[in-house]
Amino acid sequence: MKKLFTILTILTLAISCSTNQHISVSQIGLVNLENYAVKSTADLPYNYNYMVFTNQSDFDATFGIATSGNINITYPSFNGQTVVACVAQPSTNKVTIHFDKAEVVGKEMNVYCTTNETSEQIKNATIPAVATVPKVLNITKVVFYTNGEKVMSKPVEFENPRIKEANAVKENNKEDAKPVVLKRTMRRPAVI
């Protein structure tokens, strides 16, 4: 009876371990940000340039606040958010870009946007779309879809604040540390 029970247990475990595990799709909140402009120093090699920002300094190096229009600015909080962006190259045609939704599938975040370019002439302008998504620490890449087609994926690395803080402490300790000189002394044998 024990042998039969053992065989059934092993068989059950083997079957449960070999079944395909389905990776579920989870919709996450996406908020489009308004009134941001691309700085002139930004590198825009493609017609549409897709970007992911996980820290304030990289974001500030690429984007500034637009000087015209309604100045209602929502600032991203990089403690709990990641910023995704799509920037069109400067054009005299009217270009619109809008982020539609974001979802997490396993270790990937899929971000969907819609682009449209018309022949309506405007002043030469760089058109950005900027949005925030919740920070999901276990993702390794962001995959961008435009008008339903996969266009680009970007690797993502998040800095762990505890590791960053520990590295800063180590750096400070290296600067303040003084060499320790150990003296060797001879001890007399114990007399009993």
C-alpha cells in the first residue's frame, strides 16, 4: 500500500510540474502627460523615437516644460512611476501621438500608442507624447506597439534604492578610512 501511495504521489507531482503555466496579462494604469517639450539636445535618429525613463535626471536631460499653451503640468514621481515617451522628428506636417494603454505580461511591459500624420502644414516642430505608468520592478523590457504593430523594445533596469544607498556609504567610508597599523607583540608564556 505504501508503494502504491508513493508511486501515485510521484506521478501527481510529475503531472503538476509538467503542465503549461499560462502567463496572464495585467492592465496597468497609464496617464498621458501634457505640456512637455523635447530639448534641442535630444538625439532623434528615427521618425518616431521611443524612450523609457526610470529616473528624474535622465528625464530632465531630455524634456522641459513647454512655454506656450496651458501650463497645467503633472510632474512624474520616479519613486512609484516609470515614464514612457514617443517623440517624432521635427516636421512641418501635423503629427499627433497618443498613448492608449499599458499592460504587463510576465517580465515585459507592453505600451500601445497611436500616431497620425496629416499633410496639414504647421511651423517646423518636434512633437512628443509622454506618459507615466506604475513602476513594476520585475520587468526587464518595455515593448512599444504603434497603431497595432510591434515597433521597438527597450531594456529596462531599475536601481534598487537600498543598493544605491549602500554603495554611497561604501564610497564615503573609503574616503574617511585611515590605514590601521597593527603591532606585533610577543607574549610571555603563562607561568603556572
